[in-house]
Amino acid sequence: MFFLQPLIEELKQLWSEGVRTYDCSLKNNFTMRAVLMWTISDFPAYGMLSGWTTHGRLSCPYCLGSTDAFQLKNGRKSCWFDCHRRFLPLAHPYRRNKTLFRHKKIVRDSPPPYLTGQQIEADIDYYGAQETVKVGGNWHVPGNMPDGYGVSHNWHKKSIFWELPYWKDLLLRHNLDVMHIEKNFFENIMNTLLNVPGKTKDNKKSRMDLPDICSRSELHIKSNGNVPVPIFRLSSAAKTTLFDWVASEVKFPDGYVSNMSRCIERGQKFSGMKSHDCHVFMQRLLPFAFAELLPANVHEALAAIGAFFRDLSTRTFKEEVIEQLHQNIPIILCNLEKIFPPSFFDVMEHLVVHLPYEALLRGPVHNGWMYPYERQMKHLKGKARNLAKVEGSIIAGSLTAETSNFTSYYFAPTVRTRKRVPRRYDDGGVPTSYPIDGVPDIFCEIGRFGGKTKELWWSCEEGKHSAHTYILLNCEDAMTRYFERMFVSQVEEAIPGISATDVDTRKDKHFVKWLKSQVDYDDPYYPVWFHELVQGPVAKVTTSPMYFTRGFTFHTYEYGRHRATSNYGICVKGETDFYGILQEIIEVEFPGLLKLKCVLLQM
């Protein structure tokens, strides 16, 4: 931890003394203080930063020495099978079940308590203060480890972060990385379902361990050496169906995920999937991908773990939602234990049970996973031109980028620099302008067409009327709102007790005609744009298969259905969300001096 000493010294200074800093908004100096809230790293780095070794039977940093994990006799790996019934309520029937889990075992233990920082530091000092320290080591325990290492504890050092005066008072010091946990969990599921050689958790050694652990005679190796096929393994026909579905039918919006069809290797397995690909498949496809390919109990267990990660990754949290996740995850893991062999459950499957607790302390998961830091590391690695001097290349490249960004502020706005490169599908950000002020925002779009545009006549008078009515009712202007309220009040007076649905129906049919009868075109009180809007659109419309606005792209269904991505799905937020498929993109123009234009997406 010598490389962290300068950081720790600066953090101490920022906590106790602070540094003088200039506040640009208030135009004065102030003393800035800072605190390190938590660290974010993958699981091996977790062990380096915390001082608790993250491999072996005691690798869980929350269960510590109170874990129920054990080592498989034939698989020679640590196993967390049947370690989650203790997290269930005391009256849960799974605790008393002697057949679905370990042989004749009834679980009465409570889950291990979450220790405070003071308790953890005392634990570290207790084991680190032993007078007898092993100098030599063996194949399992490295040298210079305290007594009891690997048996009652996994502390191999006292982290340098404990030198911070506030470190012991923090509720959360090191984050379990949800990104890598989710990726490893997904890969274990898929490799086992697809029976990928060398990666599946259901192998011959796993079957040899089964008789000594749990009662699943249907999976035991037969006397003639045959290995039964488990219910969770996909057949050849099911594999073909799954890969054909992923390759041809699964579509996501452009930029949401990579092309998963390229991750299918010879129709036998998924290969080359990035962490975000696993994230999307786990949360969006796993809950229903195997509904018709696997037995109902297997599908429900897989759907439950996919839904858990989806709920855990939401942008906002409520305490009752986290509490519900905390109650559900032991049941979900127990349901998986009823199906998969013990070798399936390594430490990654076990760590999931602690994620709701961290979410309660930390908040939304985007504050504690590795995605932004992995992306930044990829950006920095791209600057390594000289592999013999990687650090120097990154430093030189970063200084060049900072210098170019700083000098770009002194160039004319018309000069295109790297900092000013528009985003993909960026429309330029310039709204439609008119010679007068006060034109509603609905006519000031920031967007452009893509593909081949066409000018067409309205297919029917009804479509023209519907477009005109929709624009009037969504104009978001005080004048149009005033006439809308007047129309509704007159309808309610004429038909007492009319329902809101009938009012909307009459509004769609008669509002335009009624409004034309109310407006005096010679009255200068009404603005120019309002006169042109009330008259109705021209007889021709402009259509296009693509539309780009504010960095987003929209395709019509006819144009996009043959593409690898799906950009024709529309969601309209409201009291009840409406989902539809984009059928046509049209630009409506109104006659007059202003030539008002409005782009409509027809579903």
C-alpha cells in the first residue's frame, strides 16, 4: 500500500486542515474540506484495499468467519451451497426442509450480523497483534500470516485506509461491484444451461460431489458410468431456438447495447459479451427468454434473479423497495439451490445476498459500480502508444488533450475542434426561427429528417382533421388553453353529467370547427401565428423514414424492421404510459406568412 501513502496524507489534510479554494460563483475564497466516502473496485481489488483476502472459504467480507461455506471434495473449490437459508425468516418452511438442500439439515442459525467499523478494526487488531506469526507458508496459507488465517479469519493486513480518522465511523467503506457480480452470475447461468465444455458448473466432478451433499438421485452418476441429463440443460433444439431468437428477433434501440448476434459462436455458446451486454440480457431478456425452453420451476427461478438485478439497478430507490429486495433475495437463491448443483454456487452467487444492504447504505447502484471507471480506463489505455512506457504515454496523451481543450476556448465558434464535435445523430441544436416572438415551442423543433423525403397529399380529410386537432390541443399556449376550457364548459353545460371520455370524444370531433366559429380573423387581439394555426394545415405534407432530434433517432416501422436495431418503439408518458410503434413521420405546414411547421410521429 506504499503507493497510497501520498493519497492518504492528502486526505488527512483535507479532513483536518482543508485547503483554500476559490469559489467562482461567489467570487471569494473558502476552506475546502473533503472526505473519502467509499472505494469502488472489482472483487480481487476489494481484497487489496480492505485487507480481507477475497478467495477461499472465508472470502465473503460480510459473513467473515461466520460463513457456512465449505470445500467440495472432488471439485476442490469453495462452495456456498445452502448458505442462504439462514437469511430467511425463522418460520420459513425452507429452514426445516431436509431433502431439497443439504442432507437432513435443519437451519436454525441467524444470519451473521453486519459489524460496525469499530468492531472490524478491533477484529483486525486482535489477529494482527498475535505474537506468534507464521514465517513459512504452504500451498494453502501464504507465509507471514497471523494464526488462524484461512480458518477463523482472512485478515492478511491492516489497510492503510484505517489511518483516516473517520474511516471506522463510515457505514460503508468498500463497495461490492454490482457490474462484475452480475456479469459472473450471468455467465455461470448461461454456460451451465448451454453445457459449455470447461465452463459449465455441471460437470463430472460436480456429480461426484452430489451424493455426499444433497438428495438428488436423478442427477447421480449411474453404476454404468452414464451421467443423467439435468432439467436445467437446454436441448439441441432449444439451443437452436434460443440463438435464432437472439440473432433475428431480439432488437434494441440504437446505442443501447451491442449486436448480440455477433456474440453467438457456432450456434453453441455466447462469446465476447461485454459487461453491459450481460447486464442487458440479465435484466431484459432472462426474465422471459426461457419461458418455453425450460420447465416452469427453472424458468421462474431464472426470471426472479433477472428481475432482482433489474430492480436493484433502478435510478431511484425507496426504503420499502430495498426492504422487499432484502426479503426476496434469500428466497430467490434458495430456489436456485433447489435446481442447480452445489458447484454452481461460488462466492459471486453468494455476494448477491448482501447487495440490498449496501443499496440501503449507499443509494442507487450507479454510485457504487465500475461502469464509469472501466470506461475511463479504456479511454486512458487508448493513449498508451509506447508499450514499453505505458505510464508516460498516458500522461503525455492526457496533457495533450487538456492543452487542446483549454486552447479551444480561444478559437472562433465556427472552428471545429475535438471538444465541439457533435454527438452521433446530433441535429445541431438550432430551433426553427420565426420573424416574430411568441410562437409556441411546438413549432420550434430542434431536428432534421434523414433518408429520402417525399411530399404527399393528405390520404384523407379525417387524417388532416386529426392532425390539426392534435396540434391545437397540445400547443401549450395560454390562448389555446383558454378556448379549450371554454369548449369543455359549454359541453358540460349542454349535457349535464357527461363523462370525461365523452368530453374527449367530442373534443376530437368538434373542437376545430367550434374554434373557427369563435375566432374573428379581423380582430388584431389574436397574434398572427394563432390566425394561421386556426385555419388548418395545407393540403400537402412532407414524410420521411427517419427523424433526428436532440441526439435521438426515430425510424418508421417499415424502414426499421429489417435493421439490426429497433428505433420505432414509442413511449408516451402520462397518467397511464402508452406504448406504440411508429408508422409514419410527417411534417405539417400551415399557410400564411410564418409558414408554421410541426413534426408529428404517427403510431
